Amino acid sequence: MKKIGLIPCRLNSTRLPNKPLKIIEGLPMFAHVYFRSKLSNLDEVYICTDSVEIEALSKSMGINCIMTSEQHKNGTERCAEAVTKLELKEEDIIIDIQGDEPMVNPNHINALMEEFLARKCEIMVPYLKCEEFNNPNIVKILATVGNKILYMSRSDIPHFFRNNESLKKHLSIIAFTKESILKFCAFSPSKYENMEGIELLRSIENGMNIMTMELEGETKAVDTYEDLVYVRTEMPYDPYLKQYQNERK
């Protein structure tokens, strides 16, 4: 069994155009995601893109890159094409690592893989406890006591009518089997997926077994220019940065 990391990257983000190419500590954002993912227990990691510019930069830095179609509606569909091109086996597992997570924690990836293999669900999306409210850029998870995901929303869920507590922040590393990612893509885009702009709602609406787990720590997805400024400020103090900087020297 192989453990494969796939990092979908596109340039036409509406909130922050050319986002994967933004420079952080001398490297484009997508390169940070790649090199940090390589510090985990993944066997192989690939950038998945439709951009010839990203492909050329990847080659110049020794980064594995798979060219994919321009027609994909989301990163999961882009990863599914890469799964087909890689001719993965049924027992292989796929970790979809979003290309706008330049501070992704390798230990989070390892913990997700371990729990995913133990629970044997179709999809697993971890969460972090979150105290940031009313931010539509953060996807929140609502789950059962057994960690089966009921819904995801850009709104704060559940609504705190009587009691307040931490939100469950969707972490942008997602575990699939080969079968489950291809099954996901066989469904048409769904009602709530289109309303919320959250692609994994498609799996919930079609009755797939999608679960969550709690992780500890913090990470920062780059959705806006303000997020980019934050990451550029914090990255020099990040404990993983020197590990892959030193390996590249």
C-alpha cells in the first residue's frame, strides 16, 4: 500500500489571483506545501495543476508535477484525474493537501493517515478547535458524537442560542481511498455544494461515509492578501522551514 499526497494548484483564484506563485521566504507558496508534505510519512507527493508556469517552476525545483485538465471545478476533481494518471492500486490511500496551506503541519498529515486507516471510512476531514467567529473563509464542521460529519458551512454552526463553545474548523488535508475519490467525482455538483462553495458537501448529500477527527495546533490557509501577510510574518519562525531549507542547500 502506498500513501500518496496530491496538492491541487490553480492560478485563477478570485480572492487572490496567482495565489500558488506568491513568494514566501524565497519560495512560491505551492513549494512550501510540497516540501512540508514531504516531511511527513507520505511515500510520494505530487503537485496537480493545469498551469504550465507552475509545471515549469516545479521542474526547476525538483518537484513532482502532474498536468491536469483546465475543466475541473474543484481540487478534488483535479486530484481524481491525477489518481487515474498514476494508476494507483485499490489499497493505496490519497491525501489531498490544499495548495493554499503553506504552513501545513507534517504531523497532522501523519495523524490523519493513521486514523483514516483505523476507521475505514470513505473520506476523512480533520478539524481544529477555532475561536474565530463570523469568518466565511473558514469552513466549519458539524458532526455526531461518533465523528461522522453531518454538515459543513461557511456560517458558524451550530448556532449558539443557549451555550457558546469552540467551532470545528475544517483542516485542508483530506483522506480518500482510490474508490472514494472516483466515486465522489462520479456525482454531479450538488445543491448545497453550489450554495456554500464547499465541494465536500457533495459527498454528504450523496450519502457517503465522511468522518472527522480532532487535531491540535494551528495552521493558516491563504485565502486573502491579509492571510498572505500573516504567513509571511510568521513563516521565518516556523520550526519546519529550516528542515526543508537545509535539505535544498
